Amino acid sequence: MKPELRIGVVDSGHSAAQRVQVIAGRRFALVEDGLTESDLHGDPLGHGSAVIEAIGRRAPSALFCVAQVFDQRGVTSALQIATAIDWLVAQDVRLINLSLGLRQDRSLLRDACAAAVAKGVLLCASSPAQGEGVYPANYPQVLRVTGDARCAELEWSWLNTTQADFAACVHGTYPGQSGASLGCAALSGHIAAFLVAHPEASNAQVIDYLQHNARYRGPERRLGP
């Protein structure tokens, strides 16, 4: 019997239907004097539900640990994300999906990512297809992932550009959810499927697999008018 694969998701929560796949959950919210922790509060944005669905569709046997960091406005902070990453590492997750990005580098977020990677956890973070990079995708050893319209559901691309390392399918089943966030989730799903089949694989072996099995290599070449 293969060991269970635990996937960490830092996002807005999960749907009621996904509760059977979620083995641990925690909400991290800002208060005047710092941070408070509590039970999950549903999914007010639907974003986390879309992310979990995208991962689970590609790796049906994966189990999820969900860290809720977004408020009803879709706003979060480096403190919330860093604390969530630390909590997920303590839950013994193998992979953390971060379909989010902050404009500013913060040392506590950088340190949380470095500590997770040092424990052998693979981090996938969304990166915009254009414009300035975001954090935590910009940190070393974090996989930078965006969306690629070329990719079908079971495909991904190895971009190897200044913008992103990999990209994957941008379409899901949740209305209004698309782009780099879903591309990141889709790639996490592909990684999860590989880890289910190869539970002893190292992060380097995961990346080697992604590079050698990418449907597309390099960015999409758009023709001019």
C-alpha cells in the first residue's frame, strides 16, 4: 500500500463537497495585535475550491491540508502566508500550492519558504504571464508557474523564461476562475499524480520529470497582425 500524499493549499478555503478530501484545515486572520487562528470559514471567494478541484482532478487520491488566508475581499498578507506555510509543513505535506502573489518581498515569507524547501517540501507559486514578478514565486527554489492557453487538461509546458519555469491549463470547472492561479494548481495536480506513482521521488526528480514530459517547450510564439 502506497503512503498517502498530502498536498498543502494556501488559499481561500474549500467547498462543502471537498470536505471528504480535506484532512486538516486552519484559518489565519489578521487582528489588531497580530494573527489569530481558528477553524475554516467556508470559501467566500470560491478561489480555493477551484484550486483544489484542479489539483484533485489530476490526482484523485491526494489528500489536502488547507490553510485559509484570504478575507472576503481577497486580501492577504506575508504574515498570514508565512504562518500558513509553517503550519502546512508541520502537517507533513509533500507539496504546497500557492496560487497567489504579493508585490513586496518580506523576510518572514522568504524564511518560511526556505524552511519548507529545507524540509524537502516542493513549493509551486503562481507568477503572472507578464509584468513584474511576485512573491513567493520570485524566491529561489520555488517553482514559478503561470497559465498556458496551449495546454489541454493533461498537458503542461516548460517555459524556462524570466517570467516562469512552467505553465499549465488555465481552464477549470469553476466560473470566473482562470489564469495563472489555475495554471499553478493544474501543475501541482500533475506533480501530485507523479508523486502518487513515485512516492520516493526527490524534488529534483520531479522537476526532471516535468521538463522531459512537457508538451511544449519555450513560450508561446504569437504572430503579429
